[in-house]
Amino acid sequence: MTLSMRKLFLVAFASLSLVFSAQEQDPKAKTILDELSKITKSYKTISADYGFTILNKDKKQIEKQTGKVQIKGQKFKLEIPGNTIVCDGKTLWNYNKDAKEVTIKNFDAENEDQNPSKIFTLYETGYKYKFDKEEKAGAVTYNVIDLFPAIKPEKKKFHTIKLYVNKTKKQVGQLKMMMKDGGTQVYEIKTMKPNVEMADALFVFDMKGLKADQINDERD
């Protein structure tokens, strides 16, 4: 995995275990997030193109990349610069395009480094949240929710995540991670298409053409 992908999975795709009660949360934010969760979980599949940008404390861009993710339950295919990651719900293949090598692992849905579907529901566990504001970008109005890590926040590299929820479509539009060093990491969902037909074969990596020394099988 690339360094940027690890950063993406580490936080945006996090799966934590502690759920806070409604009494400890902002009621307006909770209503918005409950609607978002209900709609997101109703989708049979999700196809999304996203952008990832890192800004330093002076707001200067130091890294930018794009990617695409296709999700069907616990199955997914993730395209990022230099890598294709494919999972059929049991096995995970990570293909390095430059090295022309594939690493195979057992898939663990709760592993924060493995499950990209968490980006759409990360707010459900392990965070306190508060409604910030409505913000308009072009023709789209977003409800902006501030998320604060509630489990060992002192060990996080960020202090706040700003979650942008499309007010009309009830979909995640953007995540802004406010880093403790003053920088910002931005994850923008450029396009999101729910309920697209996806054959199961899409989530099985084609090993055809690879030689034995190009395959690193780390399964138990």
C-alpha cells in the first residue's frame, strides 16, 4: 500500500468500537447523520470517484491524487495511483502496477487498513459530533458536521474532521481532516452513483499472466 492510501484508510475508513449515547451528542447533527446512515445503508452498491489533497499549515498543496472505489456489501475494488486493490469479501488482492506484483491476504472487515466502505459511515462509532453550519458550493448546499475523536484523541494526528453532507441527496460530499500540525487533508467525493449493477467477477483479481515470483501470498 502507498503511504497516502494508508493515511486514507487509517482515519477515513476507521472502524472503532465505542458508541456514544444520544444524550452526549448534538441533536441537530444526530438527525442529519441518522438520515445519512439510513440512506447509505439502503444502497446495494456504491461507485464513487474521489480526490485526495494534502495542504500544509500555510494552505499550500503538497500532494494530490484521485481514485475510484466500487463497493458491493463486503466486496470492493479500489483504484489508486500505482495500485489496484480487489476484495471478494474473503480474500484481498493488492496489485502494484509498477512492480507488477500482487500481494494476497485474508480479508478482515474490521481492519481499519482494509475496508474502504467505512468512509461512508465512519461517524457512527468512536466520535462525538456537532452541527457547524450550512455551506453552499455552487448549486449544492452542505450540512457541515464537526467530528471529534472520542477514543484516545491524544494519539490522533488530527483534532477535528469536518464532514460535508449534501443537504438534498443526503450523501457524503467531502471530508476535511484538520491536523494537529496545522495542515489539512481533504477527501472529496467527486461522483457517487448508488445501486449500479456490479457482477461478482469484478471483485476477483485476475491472476492470468502473472508468474510465481510476482505473487506474494500471505494468507494463513
